[in-house]
Amino acid sequence: MNPKVSIVILNWNGWQDTIECLESIYQNNYHNYDVIVVDNASTNDSLNKIKEYCNGELKIESPFFEYDNSNKPILVLEPNVDINTRNKIDLSSSRKLNLIKNDENLGFAEGNNIGIRYALENLDPDYILLLNNDTVVDKNFLIEMLKVSESDDKIGITGPKIYYYDEPNRIWFARGKISWKFCRGLNIGYNEIDNGQYNKIAEMEYASGCAFLIKREVIDKIGLIDKKFFLYFEEIDWTLDASKIGYKSVFAPKGKIWHKISKSGGGIKGKVGLYYITRNRWLLMKRWANKTNFVFFIMYQAVGALVLPLFLSIYYRKTELFMAYYKGLFNGIRTILNDF
């Protein structure tokens, strides 16, 4: 078996990270793949810089690999390329880049959906891999992830072991678990030095959207990512959709990547991240939580609303976090009052 993988990478003003990620992908040891970069309406020179990289005009310095000029140029294909030109191109070659530019920032959810739709309609993949642009991949990451996924028809989603970019042997993610009372995605192994304690293949409750390998047959049955989430919790919702119809999510420990944490949304440190984290908890709980957990969550949120925004604003010295939290809370509560 040699399944075809379409790798979807979302870029937003982060071309430096994106081209480092691309270089690591083009040096990986699995070769039946396509790469799709979706630019989410960047306001800097991202598109031109990505094209310069593909032409071999930008060399990458990375602690994880030596730059390889021999695989350049990389053919850049854009959706508006004339169909007659496309018909003359060997689209089976992995030394190409499908580059899509969005006219507006559609967020993580719909931004990735743009790339997924393009892949399904044009590239006929067996798998879709969502990959953060601020990651670097191990040369065998795809081989190892596919070994696990192909071992069982009921494995629908596979996730790798994810390390910190700046501390290459410190784990950021080794399986995902959901804390329903607090509506948090918990990274098992978080901040631990890797001493082999998470080297077993194991089922998990969700895979991180940082590197999310999903079979096409699953997407055909559950549909695309719910764009209502925009940013954060969308991968948990998507995983739960797959679990509901009997597909397993499995951790592939020999698949390894390194991640620059919270480069775009900023997590709770940034007003955009805090807004969507706060809001989307309500959307996820309304959709999936049982009554007991939902009641506890509401009580916890009521207490947190009195102290958390003030604490975050003081701790991070960002007054804008105060209103970002309450805006997210207000819009989140709307999700239990209507269909949002």
C-alpha cells in the first residue's frame, strides 16, 4: 500500500515559518503526497516569499536539517492556472506546491476547509494531513503515521508525538484527552522530557490540529470542519464527529514533529486567542457534553468570570484581554440560547 496524502498548511503572515516547514516536508522519506498552502489573506509579502523559496532563491537555516538545493525549483500551481497548462503538468510529482490565496482571513477551520476541498476535488487523496505552518517534521513522520493508520480500518484519525521546537526532546503532545467539566483539551505528556514513557501506540480522545491525519473516507461521511469554530476546539469537534460513527483516533509515537507554540492565535496570551477559546468552549459543550458536566461547567464559568479576565490582564500586562474575555463569554452564552 502506498496511500496518497494531501498536506494542507495554513499561512497567515508567517512565511518564515512556512518555508521552514515546507523544506522539512520536501526532505521527508515518504513520496506519495501533495502540498497545499492556503494563504489566509496575509498582509505582508508571504506569497512572494513562498514563491521565492520554491524557486530556490531563499535558503533555509534550521537546527533540524540542512538546506537542500537539489529539490528546487518546486513547481507552484495556483487554482487560476489555465487548464490547458495544467493538463501538460505532471501533477503526480511531489515536487510541486499548490498555492491558494484567500481574499479574507477565514480562520483555522474554514481556511483549512478551502485546502481540503481543493484536494478532494483535484488531487484524489486517500488521506488529508492538516499541518501547522510553524512546525518542522521528522523525515519518517509520514511513514510512521501511515503505518499506524493503515493497520486498522477503524482508525480514522492519527496524531504524531509533538515536541517543542526550542527544546527538541521536551514533549508538547503525546495523546489528547478531554476534561469535560472544564472543557479543556489536555495534552498528555505536556512539558515532560521524552524518556520513552509514551512510546506505545494508543487510542486517544482527540488528535491535535497541529498535525492531524484523517482518512478521506471519514471526511466523506462526517463532512468538513465546522467553520463556526473559526479558531480553537475545531479539531476536538471534528474528532468527536468521527468517534460518533465508530472511528478511532490513535497516537503514533514514532511519528515526530516539532512545534513553535501559539505563533498565530497566541492562546490566552492574545486577545484573538482568548476570545475564541472562551467563546468556543460554550459551543463545544452545547454540542457534546452530558448534562452533569454542562451544569458544572456553567458554575465554573460563573466563578471564573469574576476573577479570570482581571488576572489575565494583570499577569500578561495586556488590558485588552479583559474585554476580549467578556466578549467571548457573551457570545459563548448565546450558543446555549440559540443555534449561533
